[in-house]
Amino acid sequence: MDFIDALAMPFSSDNVSVFYITVSIVVMLVVILVLYKTYRASLNVEARLAEFSSLTNNPFANRLKLIETNADEYRINKQALGPLARIIDEYCVFTTDVQGKITYANEKFLALSEYPLKDLIGKHQSITRTRNSGGADEEKIQKNISEEKVWHGELCNQSRSGKTYWVDAFVFPLSYLSEVDRGYIYFGTDITAIKQLNHQLLSEVKKKEEAISKVENMLLHSEKMASLGVISAGIAHEINTPLAYVSNNIRRLDENLEPLLLAVKVSRDMLGEDALTEKLQEIKPGLHKKELAYLLDDTPCLTRETSDGIERIKKIITDLKCFSHEGEDTFAAMDIHKCIESALNLARHETRHGIEVVRQFDDAAPLVMGSETQLSQVLVNLLVNASQALEGKGRITIATRALKDHFSIKVTDDGPGITPDVLENIFEPFFTTKSVGKGSGLGLAISQDIVKRHNGTISVASKPGVGTAFLIQLPLAKPLGVPAATPQELAP
């Protein structure tokens, strides 16, 4: 009869005896198993404690190891073992002697540092610090604990594999916990993930600040440009009035000088050069015949140079007025190809010597809404700049293309090109790479302003040693069903 059958039978005195015997055997087996596990656990505890004791004979360290080992092996509730057990269970912990040599490290710290226990015990605690850690924290820690004070802060450590990790740590003198043992206990929490998240957030904040700063600079630049327009209009108006009478006076002076110089030359021919010089020296000693000849030749040159200078000032004033939006023309439908031909005629003095001009016009001739005078000014400026870059030798290509709702004009030269640092400032007012007297730096700024007033765009691309291309796109008076331009349209 087996045990199941015995249970199924009605209870009798024999059955009861069998039942109790069976239960006793089961209980005995359980007790034996528990005792065996306890025996094995005690062997493990003894082995681990013996291994640890072979590494250090520090009493406090051995005490901590005893608590940790027993709690792990017997699965004892850490709360029942006192504050030291709770610290070992919840924090990364290690202890040092008064010289800073590690005497104990719990499993959490070993896992974080990636060091085996035998490689830490007896080593100075600086073995876990990163190479980039400064000495200031160490000095502050030593100062605090030497004065029997608690230190709290963040420690930057390095694992055995070289990974950096951060610990929010407390450092106590062991005198806080024991009247006999001397040394220090470090315990803390791994905050590496928090630090990494903070670093990412700081990076994002920095990017946002840079973006905000860029926008602020753009707004400031826009305000400066608006102020510059107002100032330009005022300067143009103030200079224009005195310039008008200076120009008139120079013209009158030139007209008056002509008969006076003629009278001197006739007198010299009638009296003879020596006789005239002798008479003049009586009035102004030191005026010899060479100086007289020089004055007769140089005076007309001076008036011509002065007139040229005044004309240049007038041109700058005109540009300033245009830059400040004064005197806007009425827009009307216009033939852009006719405007280009007009600009080529105006710039002929720059392109006639050694520069080949190639026209690549679209067969379609749609009308563009705008001012022929203003757009001619833009095109003349681009042609003149291209000619000056070529220095009398090279090719300028003007290509047009009718797009879906825009008309593109591309002016390309095969000159030396423009460097990136210059290219980014090329549309800035008063920015110029030309020598003094060669350019005012307003040409491209005004050109951009005119194109914007036509609801168009102007852009530039350049490769040093290859050439430069300016692309103007203007809205059509009547849109066409033609695909839009590709990004390659701008390539020089």
C-alpha cells in the first residue's frame, strides 16, 4: 500500500501511524536540507571572510565584510542589521586607512569601478580617480576629514576599462562610527546618467543661446541698415547743396582760365619767353621760364582732375540716394533683354578691350514688372565688377532663362574668383576690396536693394581660380508653365 492509497482509505489506528511516520520523514528531510544549506552558506561565509582577511587585517573593514557577507549568504533583511548594513546595501561604499589606502569595498562599488577586490585592497584610493580630476577636491576632502568634518560633493572616477563615472559622495572619518578604528568611509550614489543628461541639456541650451544670439545680431544688423538708409539720405542731401556750387565754380574757373592762359601764351609769343619772364620776375622774384611753362601745362590738368573728383562725388551721392530709396521709379512691364543690351552699351568702356561678351538669351521674351533704369544700374554694376576682375582679359557670359513664374539672369565671368571670407560680406554696404578711389562699396548693396524692391532675389557663387556667377531672379508680369530652376543654375 502506498502513501496515496493510505490517505484515501478510511482512517484507522494503523493508518494514523503511517501518516505520522510519513510526515515526520518529510519534516526530517526539510530540516536536513535547511541544515545542509546553512552549512554550505557558513562554509561560503568562512571562505569569503578568509579570503578578505588575507587581503587586509583592518578590524572595521572585516566587520563590514562580515555584515555584507552574512546578509548576502543568509538573505537577511538589511534593516535588521543596523545602519552599516543599510549603507552597504544602498550605496557604493569603500573605506580607507589614514594614509588613503583602500581597506574595504562593497559589491556595488566593485561593479561600478570594474575592479576585482584583490586589485583594490591596499591600493591608494586615487586609483579610481580620472586623470583629468584636479587636485582641488582631494585637498578639500583631506582638509575636511583631517578636521574631523564631513565632506559632501561629486567625485569624477574612472573604471578599470577607462569609462568615466560620477558619484555623489559623502566622506566620514571612521571616528564617527567607531571609537577604536581610524580611517575614512566613502559612500555615495552613481549619478553618471544624470550627469550625461545634464551635459546634453547644457549642449542644447548652448545651441539655443547661439541661435538666439545669431538672431539678435541679425536684428541689430537690420536696425543698423535701416539707420544707415536714413543717414545716407541726410548725408546725400547735405552734401548735394555745397557740391552744386563747388561744381559750378570749378566749371566757371575752367572757363575763365582758358582765356587767361591764352593771353599769357600770346604775350609770351609777342614779347619772347625771356622778355616775358624778366618782366614777371620784376613782380614776383624767382618766377623763371621753366616754372612759367610748368604752370601753363599743369593748371588745366588740375582743373580737369578737380572736375573728375567732383563727378565721382556726384556718383556716390546718387548711389546714396538710391540706397536710401529716394526717387523710386514707377514699375511697368518691360523687355528684360532690351534692358540687358542697354546695360552692355553703358558698360562698353569697361568691356571693349580684350574681354569677350557672350550672350545666351532664352528665345522666349516674357515681360518683367520693374524699372528699366534701376535694373540697368544693377546689370551695369555686375558687368563693371566682372570686367575689373578680369583685368582686361577673359570672358563674360550673360545667360537668361524663362522659368515658371520668374525670369533668371546669370552673369558669369572666368576671372580669379572670390575667397569665402570676402564672399560672405560682398553685399555689405561700403564693403570693398578695391583700392582707395576705385570703389565706394555701395554697388552690390544698392543692386541687392533694387532687386529686393522688384520682389526678386540676387545670389552669388564663386570658386577661386574658376570664376564668379551672379544669379538674378525676377517675377514675370505673366507666369509661364515652365519648370523652376535647379540648384545647379548658380554654379560658376
